[in-house]
Amino acid sequence: MDGFDASTYGESFADTYDRWYGDLPGLEDTVAATARLAEGRPVLELGCGTGRLCLPLAGRGVVVHGLDSSDAMLQRLVEKDPTASVVVHRADMSAFDLPGAPAFGLAFLAFNSLFNLPSAEAQAGCFASVARHLAAEGRFALECVVPGDPPSRVKDAVDLHSIGVDRVVLRVSRQNPADQTVTGQHVEITEAGIRLRPWFLRYATLAELDAMADAAGFALEHRWADWAGTPFGGDAVTHVSVYRLGTSG
Ligand SMILES: C[S@@+](CC[C@H](N)C(=O)[O-])C[C@H]1O[C@@H](n2cnc3c(N)ncnc32)[C@H](O)[C@@H]1O
């Protein structure tokens, strides 16, 4: 999408993010799993947004750093964190360097946020950057949707996102199966006018993710259907993949 860059999503959604996504299910499971996987070591959340996940994680006493490319998202996080319990970094997760940061025991990317990176190269760059910031045998955990079969993914779509007495929000998307991307807009219509919130995703298969992990020095440690650790089966629509550094022998 012309004009779409690393901060466009965050800048477009920051004002409404917590209203629309603040109550997503699975928060407790995510926080419990990430705390457990960190094994007492510092944690880095990539694409941390408004702090939906990293703030409650820090509330458990875990040392947490949050990285995001959007000033507007990070501003919301900081406003919700009067004690500065999360150390924030504004950076592009496809290639980052955090001088002075601790060696992290866990880095994680939830809610499909790896797919915010627009190409396989950018996603592979994220794995490589994460590897450089982890402690020995550190982990990288990803929560992503499992891409469906191509025929169900080739349609353009207009879905109802939400409706109220004073507004309707439509989700308009175009599938580009050749490059595994989806171009979209959330279109919010009110009597005052129309607000566009653009988004762009590049989805990756499990095999691609495992290859990116391998190239960056990780081996797959766990693959679950969710953060609660539900076994991953053929019908799972999401996966949580946990990779570990330097354990492939
Ligand atoms: C779907 S939101 C997820 C926010 C948070 N992790 C959560 O689960 O609520 C994706 C986040 O990734 C950030 N993001 C998108 N592209 C990025 C990039 N290239 N580098 C760093 N952050 C990025 C966005 O600004 C946004 O805050």
C-alpha cells in the first residue's frame, strides 16, 4: 500500500486500540505463559502497542521492555504506566539495536504482530535482531494465525467490525495470495464523517517461520494452539510457537 510504513498501523489505531481490543480473551493465559517462559529473566515484548500485555506482565514483578514503532501507541502505554514499570523503546522490529538493554530471557510477539512486517525479509530480520538481544538459551515466542487454504483466502471482503447508535465500522480487505499479503482498511462512519484506519499484513506459514527461526539459530521448543498450552492439532486456527536459542545441538 503506497505511503504505508512501519508506524502507519499504530498511528492509525492508537486512539481506539484499547476500546476495540482491550478485552480480547486470553490475557491471563498470555501473561502467565510469558512469565513462565522467561524463567525470572527480563522480557522484551515486540509490537507492545498500548501495553495490553506488557503492563500486566510487569505488574507480576517481571522486568519488561516494550518495543514499538509508533509514538502514538507508546504514548498511550506511558500514560497508563505512572510508575514506568515498562522500559519503552521506539524502534522498527525488523532491524533493531537496543544498546544498554539487558540480555532477555524471552522476547515475544503476540496477536499476529509479526505479520505487521510487510515481507519475508523483514520477518527474518526480526528473528535475527531478536537472537542478538537474547541471553544464552533465550526464547522467542510468537502467536500467529495459521494461514488457511488458498481458495478461502483469495477473496476480497467487507465485514461488519462493529455497529452502534452513532457509528458503524466496516473492515474492508483485499487478499493478495501471490505475495501472502492482505491490504485492509477499517472504515469508521459517523455523522461527523468517515475515518480510515489502514492496515497491511504479510502472513507466513509454519514452515516459513521454522526456517526463519533456524536461520537465526533457534530450534522449536513448543508449538501450542494458544497461550494456555492447548496441544496444536490440524484444526487449530492459531499457534503459539516457542523457539529457543542454541539448543539444536
Ligand atoms: C496488533 S498490535 C498489537 C499490540 C499488542 N502487542 C497487543 O497484543 O495488544 C501491533 C503493534 O505492532 C506495532 N508495529 C507494527 N509494525 C511495527 C514495526 N515494524 N516495528 C515495531 N512495531 C510495529 C504497531 O504499532 C502495534 O502497536
